[in-house]
Amino acid sequence: MAESDIEKRVKEIIATEINADPSQIKRESTLEDAQIESIDLVQIMFAIEEEFDIYLADEDIGFDVENVGVVIDAVERLAAKKNDDAGGS
């Protein structure tokens, strides 16, 4: 399955925030696997919100993020909703 543009960009944001190679960030990577600490996660969420002009509420990703895929899925869902809302106006 090909990586979406959103998935690629989310991985790049995460990699930038934790000073890692984006190729090392996998959907199934847990926060522990990726060595993402709480403060890093906050910075990552802010960067993602800014990049995609969305708001990641707790109900979108939850406090206990299982893995990077959960974040990517939430961003894809919110970005699609934003596009649908913009197209319907």
C-alpha cells in the first residue's frame, strides 16, 4: 500500500521533532519505539495542527496514543472532513 501524502508529512514532522530519520518512523511504531516523550508529543501535535490547519482534540487521538498510525489516521480523517466542509460551502 502506498504511503499517502499526509502519512509522509506526519512522519516527517515526527522525525524532525525527535531528530530521527523519517524512514525509521513506521505506522506501527509506538511512542516508546520512536523514543517520543510527552513533551515531544505535545510539540508534534502543535506542528501537525499548524501544518494541516486542523485541531487534534483528545477524542480524535486520545491521551494514550498507541502508535504513530493512530495519529496518522486522525490527521487523515480530520483533513478529509475539513476538505468536505470546505467543498460543501
